[in-house]
Amino acid sequence: MMAGRAGIVLAHGRRPDSASRPHPRHAPAGAGNQRLHHRWEQFTARKKRTVVANVTVARELARWRWSLATIED
């Protein structure tokens, strides 16, 4: 039996159908990742110190994750 990224893998190496479908809350994850990366690149392009860019993006990431965690089904 093999372990995969989703955690549950059947004996024949495939994930169950429910594990292969993304949860609706995970849909904005890719777009949010790109947005935060772009934000970090903007800071570094403006010659901001990397520690300032990192802290700003980390704060924004924390707020974004909180908003995802508090979405009601």
C-alpha cells in the first residue's frame, strides 16, 4: 500500500474518487498563491528589504487563510 499526497490511497495505488475531487474551499488557493507571490515580487522589485516583503506577505497570507477557514458551508 502506498501513501500519497491526499493521504488515502487504495491498495492498487489509486485514490478514491472523493479524494481526487478538490473541496470547494480549495478552489481559490492557486489564485491566492499567485497573488501573494506577485505581491512579494513587487516589493523586491521596488528594492524593499526582503524581511519587510516577507512580513507583509506573511500577514496577508494569515488574513487570507483566516478568511478561508471561516467560510461557512
